[in-house]
Amino acid sequence: MLSGAGALIAQDSGESVNLSSHTSEASNARAAHDYDLFVIGGGSGGVRAARIAAQHGARVGIAEASRWGGTCVIRGCVPKKLLVLASRFPEEFDAARGFGWSLPEPTLDWATLIAAKDREIARLESVYAANLDAVGVQRYAARAELLGSRRLRLHSEDGVRELTATRILIASGGQPWCDASIPGIELGLTSDDMFDLPQLPRRIAVIGGGYIAVEFACLLQGLGSKVTLVHRGSQLLRGFDADLQAALLEALVARGVDVQLQSQPRALRAVGAQRELELDSGKLLNIDQVLLATGRRPAVAGLGLDVAGVELGRGGAIKVDARSRTSAPGIYAVGDVTDRV
């Protein structure tokens, strides 16, 4: 706790300054800006930072262009886990018969499953919003754009407004990426789309060999889809333990997934309401949908990073130091939008 005229406060630069000689300057700086901290992004990193800062007395604003909770809550971990749990029941039904249970032939009502998922996601989103409101964080349903290291512009249904903040935190997360050079690739779905499909695809091709691709291949097959997993590499889950890779491949095949390794999509075409996926081997897959699970990239488009002087690194990620500071004074970044865990 700071007390007395001689108290010292450590600044971001690491220097110590006499508090008594800077009290009026600090007060003036605080009054000159609308917020002490403004957060761009209402996901895990942004919400947590905003809430903790407000609990310490900071004036905090936060903007989210989509829904409170971000990728994990809205279109990632949470809904995926709910579908994974649903996909395991067929095995339980089969096992129950071996223990004397007589069961009618089970069927999946996809609409009921998705509606239940939506209710749980809406509940969690309201919890995130309520936690921010409880500590006095000002929420904006808006897209934020940097105008400098201290200035922002918010775009919302209510119009455009400009704000200033002593510090700005970018926590806009990531977004699905796919190879735009493949003809017809825009006909495919991304992981963001999978949780709101009007019906379960009867036949689907999953492109990719990472954990998102593998998880969706498993859960979709379990829910009743006929899945073809297409991966350009010779092994799934690059970088994982070799024994795990081999066991996973064996388990996928045993589950009924058609795994096509060392294969890449050459073109995707619409054939009526269906899709035709051409592989570089010349093989044609006639399916209902294609899931493009070929990776994610930092969500930096439209943030105005160049205007604010925020440097980007490999893959378009925001470069930060060990304290999450960007190249622009007063601007920080955390999470999937950055170049580090």
C-alpha cells in the first residue's frame, strides 16, 4: 500500500519516481482519458484482465464485436466438449446390452442437441457479462479500432464513437485459416460453423491433421456421420509423441473413419446441395459438407495496428515482450493474438 509523501511507485519502464512530485501529473493524466484501461476482446484473456483491473480500482472499458466468452466459450472448447459427450453415448448403449439392458434402437435428434448446447452457451455468456458488470466494467458491443496508442474508435449498431485510454489491451484471439488458393474453398466450413449447422452431415470430409481436425472427425463419426479425414502429412498430430500418433491412427480407423494421409485437396465444387472434393491423388469424394480444420491465425484484421505502431511477427501475430507489452507505448496484448503462449 502506498502512503506518505516519499512513497515510490514503479513504472512500466522499471524506474522508480517520487510519488509526491508526480501526484498532480498522474491525476491530470487520469482525468485526460476516458479509461485507465480499455480492453479489445471479450474472451478469456480480455474478460479476466478487465475484471481484475476493475477490482483494483481502475476505470475499465471493454469492447467485443461478437459474444462475451470468446472462442473457448462460444465456438470452441465448451460446445465441442458437449458434442464429444453426446458422441460417446452410442458406445454406452451397445455396452448396456451386454449387461442385460433391453434398449430400443437409439436415434439422435440433432436439433434437440444443438438447442441444449445453445442454452448452456447462453448461460455461460450471461455469467461472463454479469461478472464484468459486477465490478463496474463498462461493456461495449462493438468492434474496436486503434487510432493511436491512446485513442480508439468503436463501431456498433448505435453508430461510431471515439474513446481514449491510458493503457489498451488487445485480446482479440484467433480465427480459422484455410488455403484461399484452392478453387472453391469458400464452399467449405470452418470450426466456427460446426456448432450451428441446421442438420448433422450424413457424409463429411475433414481437412487437417491437428487436434481440432481429429476431435471433429471422432465426434462426428460417433454422432453418426460418415467421416473422411484428409491430411497432407504422413502422421496425425505433428509434434506429438510417435506412439500416441500411431495409436490414434489405429483407433480412428477402428472407429470407422476413412483416413487419407499424404493427400491434399485440389478443388472443391458444389454439386446441387452436395459437395465434390477432388484430392491431389485424383480421388473424388462425394460428400455433404467439408470441414476446413487447417489451423488458426491471430485475429488482427481491422484493428488499426499499423496506425498505432504495433509490430507484427510470424503468421501475423502481435509481437510482445515478457510483460505482454507491444512495440507501441501503452498497448499490451495477450492470448492467441500474440506470438507466445
